[in-house]
Amino acid sequence: MEMQSVSRRNLLGAAALVPIHAVRGSAQNSAIKVGLIGVGSRGTYTGRMMAANPKVKIVAVADVSAKAVANAKEKMEIPEAREYSDLHDLLASDVEAVLISTPCYLHPDHLEAAVKAGKHVYIEKPAAVDVAGAKRVMRIADGADRKLNITFGFQQRYGGVYVKAKEMLDAGGIGKVREVHGEFLKYALSGDEPIPPLPKNDRERLEQWKLWRSMYGEIIVETYVHNLDAINWFVGARPLKAIGSGGRTVERRGDLLDHLSVTYDYPNGVQMTFAGSQMTPRFYRSNKERYIGSNGVIETAREYWSYNTGKGVVTEKSPQDLSIDSLKLFVDRVAENKPENVGLRAVESTLTALLGQMAVYQKREVTWDEMMASA
């Protein structure tokens, strides 16, 4: 990678000395070779963002569904990309980096395979769907070659509006944080969805992975973990304990909850309340975090950030999807040979979600230490 990075810099420096068509050809040849593993809805969405980056060339696509591969190649306009049905065959190829967007329960296996193959990895969240899997990912990340980039899809960490809000918070712009609130309320269920028969084999399990805790990891682990990761980052700590409740009001499939609420206790007496719902009306959605300080309030969301220090609300909108920021910075780190391994903090955020899940299921207070000792 060091030699490749030097080559890229040399090519850029020589741009003024060669014809433009030659520069384009050289840039294409020096582009980072990326493979896509898992090209369902999310994988295709982020894959298109990755393919749009001039520093990248998508050279391979892997998925168990040939139809998904064909659809992704068409949408990304990458007809020459090699096709694989087995990710291990893709990992044995010449790709330098992989974008992994496979079902949550497969993340530990797929991360380990990519790291062992010596590839830079951008993998969607969460790190795992249970405590044992999270601990395994911790070991994988900790033992990885330090030249590798290991990035999880916690886009808030890289989004411009979140970065600005964090800077204001750290600078004491709202004083000492006293309490935190988060929520992710959205329409995902109407209550009349058809109920599929129980899965009888691995193929059917894979088809229904979004309906079962063992594969999806509950809504707080698969979905709300985004908010929890941002809150851990802003507070600068992970919670000590949690208590919560939840239920199934309209969901009739699988075994997932359709709403929950959790109260987390952080160090220094800071308490955070989080509420999540999958069953709002179609027109309603609220996804944000709010930090209440001694001198003001900061609110963060994927679309904006705002603050109020007593002189009225000031709001700045995000110019683009935070996924664009996250993917671009990953590519930049690979191209510039500046590796970042965020495996441990991704695991911590995943465990924060699992702590909340355990508290909700058991309907009692659960400590971090108790959760960690459970597997």
C-alpha cells in the first residue's frame, strides 16, 4: 500500500506535464480496487456512492443472489466487475478494500475473513447481534494488521454537522452537559404485513433475517445503535447501567419489538433517555439527539444541527447524506496510507445497544459488568 500511495502522489504531481487523456488513464489505473460484499438495498445504495468516487474502481461484486449482483452492476454501471457467489473467492482476488453490507449476524464472520485476507474494510453496523459476537469482533479488530483500515458504518462520526456540534460541545458552548435525550421514531410497520411461515432451512433463514433477533439483533441493535454511538461519542463515555421496557403493538411477524424506551446512566451523574418506535404514521419521522447543558442546548440529526444559548435557535442543514462523508473519508485514508481502526469503539457502541436490549427484555436494571459477564 505504501508503494501504491507514492505512485498516486507522483501521478498527481505529473498531471501538468502530460496530455489530459493520459492523466485520466493513469488515474483509472491507480484507483483503489474495491470489492462489494452483499448488494441488497443498503449495499447497492452505498456501493453507488463508492463507485462515484474518482479514487475508486469497483472491480468485484459478491452476493449469494445472482439477481442482486446483476441489479447492482446495472445501477452502478460497472459491467466489467467480476461476479462471485462466495465472498472468500472475492477476498482471494486483487481487491485492496471491501465494502461489506451483509446481514448483521454475519458481520463477525465476514469481518474476520476480510481482515485475514489483508483487505481494508468498511463494514456496516452493528458489530454483532449478541455479546459473544461483539467480544469476537473486539478480538478480531485488536489483532488486525495496523496497516489496515477497519471502519464501521457509524456515519455520524464523520458527518460535517455532527463534527461541528461536537466541537461546540467540547468547547463548552452549552456548559456542562446535565442530561441527554435521543429518539428514532419512524414508520416501518402498518400491522397488516403478511406473516411468512417459520424458516426451515438456511436459505429461508437468510430471506427472513430482518424478522428475527438471532439474525437482526433487535431494532435497538440494528437501527437505534446509530443514535447510541453518537451519544457515546458526545458524552465521551459508555453507560454504566440501563433500565427499559418495550413491546409488540402491531408487529405480528418474527420476534422483534416494534417500540421500546431505555434510560441509561453515564458517569458523572449524566442520564440519557432513548425512545424508539417502528409504527408511527407514514408521514411522521423524528430521528435526533438532544444535549441539555447548564447554559444551552445542542440538537443533532442526520439532516441538521442546531443550538440555543438563550439568543434563539441557530440551525445549519447538512449539505448531503452523511454516508457520503463517511465513505469518502474511508477512501481518503486508504489512498493516503493513513489507517484507522475503529473496531473497539464500534464494539462499545454495539454493546451499549445490547445493554439496552437486555434491560428491555428483563424489565429491570442491568449493569454493564453484568452484561459483559453474560457471554
